[in-house]
Amino acid sequence: MKKILCFVLALLFFVTLLPNTSVTASDVTITAEINGKPLAFTDAVPYEDNGVLMVPLRMLCEQTGIFVTQDPTDKSIRVQDGYDYYILANGRRTVYTKDGYFSMKRPAVIKNGRTYVSLDFFERLEGLTFTYEKNKLSVKMPYYRNDFCKVFNIEYLENGLKLLTDTNGRKLLLVDGKTKIPVKYLFDKSIEIITVPVSRVVLFSTSYAGILDVIGETDSVIGTTTPAQDWFIEDFKKGHQDGTMTFIGDNSAVDFEALKKLKPDLAILYDDNWDTPKIVEKLEEFGIRYVICTDWLEEDPFSRLEIGSLVSAFYNKEMMASVYTNGAVAKIEVIKSRYEGKEKPKVVWGNIVPFGGTGMYVPDKGSYIAKWIEMAGGDYVFSDVGTGLGGSVMIDPEEFYRRAKDADIFIYSGFVTTYTPEISVRWMIDQMDILKNLKSVKNGRVWNYAPSWYQVAPYTQNIIEDMSAIFYPDIYEGYQIKYLSKMPQSMKN
């Protein structure tokens, strides 16, 4: 017995001499940077677990534009990165993806209310490279990681400089006003240099006003080409009313002297091919920097939303916009789960060709509208029409009627404007008499755009939810539809 006791004591003494290989946050200070910019840790700091680096999931995701959410029921965590997603749970190494699953080096763990994962989780993500040595984590992201909209690009250069390519292919170098600009950019006449963040902006389109609302930068706008009464975003309506924003005239009749007096440091334009060339000519004459954002031919349903990152880059908030966009994608999965297993209603979408009603414009089979309908749970009647490259296709009235006559729902792509003073069922039938025989018209299931439609680009997920509520009213009892309006029978007293 004494021999056994002596052996145990000797063993315990030996164990106490072994080195401690489990390194925690209290043992060493681990620093991190992204593209050379230090990350400031607050309540969540990286630490080592037996030589494996554990990093705070949400913080590193949001710094790289990735959305993180937790299921309130089963407490699983969803990481949304474009159309890719990752599902993980506390205490588990397994991560489920749309293509299968993989195992992390260490189980996910919650410390002080924060979820940590081993670094190898992030090493699977495209467009990011990680280096960890001497207690320092370096993350390289050479380009903004476009997931949906391919018509712009942001290249991250050294010292925090950003080389942005707008939707018309123009090069803009975004600088902070302090960092030395490389000579090759100073003398390159094809590159415009803009100091960011901008603080005096003129909007020539309502399409990108919403993203400024999302990132909290509406106060930077000093002028628009939309009067107070036509704004549906509260900050813009109020700004025009209290004088902090100036209406400089419609795009077709801009008061260029008023524009010049505002002295903006950036103008945001939508290339409509009609008014834009003249506006650009005057901007260049005045020496006003500008960016062109055009996305109407983009095929992906989230393109209009992601192009908000292009605008947000002028405020150094493109990662915030990216997180928001990925959050919208995650919401679509929730919407889809609501109608799973239900019979899909047949949906027609389009508008009458102006000036004579000689046909109907319907979304191309590859357009973002066609994909919105699918995401909302509808069966698009014209899903085989067009080239698949986006935009709209004109078809004659007889063909439209033949295919649309039994559709359950008709969404008319228009609303009341100066050019179209009435949108109603009676007006529509007056333009094209054959429409009165549509099932959707007879059953009163005709909708059209709400007046705020062209100010809601950042709310794609909410538009799709509105559409789903129209398609499945029994699921959405009590839901208030915001971005589409029930078409009135008549607007005449």
C-alpha cells in the first residue's frame, strides 16, 4: 500500500512540472488587423486553445461584411455570406452548408456571451486570407467581395486607400486626406481622387437614398432632384422642409447655378441615357466629383441592394452595407419556409406599352423581378420569355392574354405620376380592353407599385415579403403590405 501511495505522489509531482499548453486570453495579448488596419477588441478577444486560435465569430464576420444571426428556437447560429450559408451550434465542431458539412478544429464555444470558432472556419471563405504568427492575426481582403452585383469593384490598396470602379467603368481613388497618395495615381488623368468620408452630397436619383438611411448618412445630403412632396423617406422629406436639403430641379431641368452654389464634394447619379450626359458635362465643367450607379440590367435579385455598398464606400461603411445585404438574403430563407409545401399561385407582372397600348412589357425570364416572384413563392407565367439577360420583353396583347388569362395575381409595374395621372382597373381596361377577361381582374387581385417604389432599393427583402403576403394571404393574416398597392377600380369620383 505504501508503494502505491509513493507512486501516486511521485506521479502528481511530475505532472505539476509539465508545461501548460492551453493558452487563454489572459496569458497573451493577441492583436488583429484587416488590410493593415488594427481591430479594436472590446468584450470579445481572440485566444488560443492548445495552439489553435479561437476568434469571436460575429465581430470578425461583421468586419468582413458577413451576416450572423441566431435561431430563437434551437439556438443554432447561421452565418450568411452571399448565397452561401453555414449553420453551427455551441459545443459542436460540425458546420452544415448548402452542399454538405465540414468539421472545425475545435467546437464552437460561448464565452462571456460571445460565440468563438476556430480560425479554420474563416479560412474556407473566398476572397480572404489569414496569417497568424507571433500572437498577431492578419487578414487580407484585396477586393470587396461582390456576391450579387458585378458592375462595380473596390480594390483595397495599401495604407487604407481604395480604388473604386463605378458601374460605368470610371476609376475613383478614395483617400482619407492624410495618407500620402502614390505618384502613379496623382498623374493618372483617368482616375478621379475623392477625399472620404464625404459630407456634402447631391442625389440625382432616389434609388440610392434608402441605403443612406440604412447606414445613417442622410445628413450628408445637401441637394436632390426630387421635391419634398415626392419623398417617402422621412429624413429626406424633413430635410427639404427645414432647408437643410435643396431641391435643384428635376433631372430634365436642373438648376445648374443652384447646384454650383451648393459646392458638393460628391454627386450620385443613375445613368438613364437621357439626362445624365448633360448633367455629367456640367459636373465636369464645375469640377464636381461624381459616381454613376446603374443596375437595372443586373440579373441577380439582390443587385440593387448590394450596389448600396458602392455608395457606402464613400462613407467607409461598405462592410456595414454588406452585412445588411447578407441579412436580407437570410430573411428570404425565412420567407421561403413559410410557404413550403403549399401550391404556388400563378403570377403575371407587366405594364402596358405607353402611347397606344400596342403590347405589354413583361420581365425577362432572367430578370431580378422574375427571381423575386420565385423567391416570394409565385409561379411566374412568363418564366420562359426573353433571352435570360434581364430587362423587359414586349409581347402583343393576344399573346399576353393567352398566357395570363388564368393567372391568380396580376402585378402592374407602374404607379401614379405626372406622366401617368391615373392607374386603375378601369384605366387599364380602357387602354387594353382584353384585360377585362383576366381571372386576376375579375377576382380583384390586381396590384401596382406603391408611390415609394423607387426609393426602396435597400429593402428588397421587404418587397419580397410583401409579394409573398399577396400570394399567401392566409399565412400573413394582419400583415401590412407597404411597397405594393391594391389597384383601385377607378380613380374618378
